[in-house]
Amino acid sequence: MDQTDEGGPILEGPDALIIDPPPEPLDEVLVQHPWYGRFALAAFVGLVVAANIGTALSVRWANTNPEGLLALSARNRHLLLVVAKGISPVSYSVIATLRLLAAALVCYLLGRAYGQKALHWFVRFLGMTPQSLAKFQSTFEVAQWVLIPFFVGSNIVCVLTGVHRTSVKRFVGLLLIGIAARLALMWWLAKQFESQLNSVLAFLQRWQTPLLIASVAMLVIVNVRNFRRGAA
């Protein structure tokens, strides 16, 4: 194990995880990597913003615009709420699949273009801890065929897939299996707990304004904290 100039550890080997590499100017990072990297980076930022907007608006759109909510963010809780609200199976399947695919492919390209730097950004700016990242990294070496379908919707798993240069054919195949299983499971669960989810929807409808304000405030606090930690 070597030491960086800053004293942080660097593990040896082509697939080693660099927990804290020396920072580089962003313009140099963009120049040194494939042309599609900057487009993947811009798309990733856009998807993160969309997901944050979806989370904030979920207290209202779960009742009024379930299709729009899924287009912004296909989190598990959103999948459950829109099914309980009565979204059509076709809209549910098509919108959620496209949203999950878009995020996964962008993260894959991000990892393929920037490698360890992309992982470093997750630690610095997106709240990922070095310990959890190292665990994913070590597990991915031997079990990517399980991790990819099981952790559908996990940005870090998709980035790792790009970092390890998994073939696009294998990645998309495993991803589609995972998406199909995830959507079927969420649909089944929503039907099994429909009365409880309808109570949640009624609660959101009744208190949507204060909940919207609280949701926006929480998102701002979390993102500011992550960026301040990353800039430190």
C-alpha cells in the first residue's frame, strides 16, 4: 500500500478503490477523459436535480400527477404510491423502466469515463461513506451478476459497473431482469397494502403544503451538508 502526498491510502491494482485521491481541476478532468464523459456528467447532474424535485413534489404529485412523479424519480416509495393511486399498468411499466434505465446508463457511462474519480465524487459530494463504497467495491469483483439486478436504482452500483468495464450487453441484460423483478414486486406489494397506502395518500393530500415546505427544507439541508463536506 502506498501513500498519497496528502497521507491518504491508495490500494494497488487496476481495480483498486482510491478513497481520497488528490483533487484535480475540473477542466483537466474533462480533458483527460472520453468525450462522452462530460455529457454523462451533465446528464447525471440533471437526473439528480430531477430526483430531488420529484422527492420534494411527491407529497403533492403522488395524488395529482403520478406519471410525472415517476418520470422525475422512480424510487421504491414512489412506485408504491402511484400504484395505490391507480396508475395504469402500461404507464407504470413504461415510465418507470425508462427512468431507471436512463439513470443506470448515465451512471455506467460516468464510471466508464472517469473511473475512480467518479467514485471519489460520490464520497465527497453525494453522502457515500468510504466504508460502504469499499464494501460494494470488494463484493462487485465476485458477484456483479447478483448486485446489478438486485440493486436496480443504485447509482453507485451502476457507476462501479462502468468502472469495471462490464460489457454493455451483460449490464443491460442484468439490469432489465432487475427492473422487471423490482416493478413486479412493487406492484404486488402496493396491491397487498393498498388500504394503508391510501391512508398515506390521504394524509399527503390533507397536509401537502406544510409537508412540501418541510420536504424542500430537508433536501436543501442534506445537499448543503454534502457539498460543504465535499468542499472541505
